[in-house]
Amino acid sequence: MKISASVMAVIVGAAVSANAAGFRLAEQDAKANGMGNAFVAVADNASAAWYNPAAITSLEGTNLSLGSVMIMPSMEHHVSPGTIDKIKSTTHIPPHFYATHKLSDKFSLGLGVNAPFGLSTEWNKNTAATRTIATKSEIKTVNANLSGAYKVSDGFSVAAGVSYVKIDATLNKWIYIPANTYYGGQPVIQFEQTLKGDGNGVGYNLALKYDVDKVSWGASYRAPVKINVDGKINAPLPAPLTANGATDRDASTKLTLPDMLQLGMAYRYSDKGLFTAELDYTDWATYHQVVIDYTKDSGAAAQSIDHKNWESVWAVRLGTEYKYSDAWKLRFGTFLDQTPVKEKYFETRVPDSNRLAFAAGAGWNKSNITVDCSLMYLRFMERRIGSHASSSLLKGKYNSYAWLPGITLGYKF
């Protein structure tokens, strides 16, 4: 029974981290990225289909955009003086595509396909101090959202839509089972446990936008999405412990992606410039526990419950845009974002902490073509993990940062 409990803990640790590794990616358009993603009250290009679908009633004709805000992270774990673990250097290229079409003076449609959750980390599976907590973590999501917008009156529009979300996850870690603790006389058992799964879910979204004189107000809400994840667990154990292992066995869980609310204001202080501010809320409190169902090699069904108790958090975003010429616009932005992860539930799938970002960007347009480029520097505040951690292996200092270059191409007809 001790081996069984150990295997249950392994599965819980991996599955729980799926949502931790699949943290929210707010950067879904190069123009918005250059303004610190303070965009809900601006939303004046095709990416309005994501940031604020109510704003698409102000877009004439048909608008298309395609691009990516790439993510280049660096993470370090200072285990002890002179000992530092680092994640494998990788560039992530989540794509985004948007389309809007004005059906009439009152009605418009917007389509967005992007990846608002997901990333990956890979710690050295042979040398990392925390390899028994996490080695490779890879989460991929695809969100397809269709919204309809209605112009209630001049300057006031509302929107509603539906989203389909698909998730794929691969989560690995090393397992060490001391022989004299679990089965007297047997050598220490070592293996890399893997968990792979996928699932999908459906959610809805609501939005509004109100323009009066030089001021614009915007609000966008996206409901939580419940996803049933089915997959395989591979945690092989040698004889005579085989029956308690899980070799290519079924495993399933349920995850809830958080609801999100953006409230923003934009002020056009001149014909050439605007300033925008936004409050961004992510309800990570929906992620309070994970129930794992799986099958052991003996065929017996098992279940485990793990409590996470993440916190709901706010981000404060500021951005500005200046029209340098008819063809060029310059942009700057910043934001401060809180972490939802308490020290007690800290994990190395993504060693999260409070974040501060600085961004700059430029846009060029000619005729019906636009090109937007941006670069964001995202700094994670140093996080020190001590005696309150779930494992002594997590203790130490964590330093992380990321560069996020973005490019989006747009076309209007």
C-alpha cells in the first residue's frame, strides 16, 4: 500500500502542474504587446476579436491579422552557493489569427484562434536538484472563439461569443523509491515517470465598449472553461512491485481554466496620441483541488485528491501610442502582475512570482496593409522558497526573466 500511495502522489504532482505550467499568456497581438497589453479600451484592429469583441463594430469591411508573440524564457534555481540549475533554452512561438467582418451598420462578427494558456519548461533530468518534482513540462492550448457584436448606439456596443478550447499536456519527473523504505532488500528503484493527456471544453465571453468625446471605456469577460483530460500514465515498477505500478495505464482528471475580466480606459489627449490604463483580473481561485482517477497494473482503480488553493490575482497595465507620421506609430507599455501561487504550493513546472514588464513597439501601415512589431522584457521578481515549501528540494532562490518579441501582419478589404 505504501507503493500505491507513492504512485498516487506522483500522478497528482504531474497532473496538478498542468495548470501551473499552462499559465495564462496575455500577449496575443504585437500591437497590444507593445502597449503592455492595456488594450481592452483601444482594440482598434482585428485582435479586438480577442481583447474586446464589442469594439469590432468600429472596424469597417473585413480585417485579417496573423502573427505571433514569441516567448524566450530563462529560469534559474540557486540551490546553494555555487550550485545553479537552469531550464533548457527554448523559443516558443504561439500563433494568433484574427478575422472581423462588418455585416451591417449594427452587426459585426469576429473570429479569433490563439493560445491564451501554455508554455514549457525542461530541467536537466540527470542533475537538477528538483528533478523528482519536475523534469519536462509541455502544455499546448488552442482557443477558437467566435463572437457577435451589436452597435446599440453611436459610441456604445456590446458583444457575446463562445469559445472552444483544446489542451495537450506532457509532464515528466524522476521517481526514486528507497528499497529499505518500500520493499526490504530490493535495490533503489529509479525511473522517469511520464503523463500524457488531452481534453477540450467550451466557454463563453461577454464584452462592451463605450466612446464619449476623447475617452473610451472597455470591458471584457471570459468565463471559466472546464476540461476533462484523458491520457496515459507510465510509472513502471519491476517485480515483485509490478502490480502497484502504472505501465501505459489510463489516467484522467478535470481542470478548470480561470475566468478573466479586463476593465480599461483610453484617453486621446491629442490627434496624435493616446494613453490607456487597465485592470486585469484572473480568477485562479477556480483552481483549488485536483481529483485524479487512474488504473494500476493490477487493474485496480485508484483515486487521489490534491488541494492547491491558488489565489485570484490582479494586474495593472499602462500603455501609450503616438502617431509619428501617417505611416508610423510608436508604442510603449508596462504592467505589474501578481502571482497566484502560495509558497506552500510552489512548483518548478513554472517557478512563478510577481512580474514586472516593460514594452515598446512600432506600427507601419500603407494602403490596406499593416505591420506591427514589439518587444517586451518580462522580469520575475526574485522568489525565495524556504521552510514552508512542500518539499525541502524546492528551497533556494529563483530568478527568471523572458523576452517576448512580437510581429503581426494585417490586411483590410
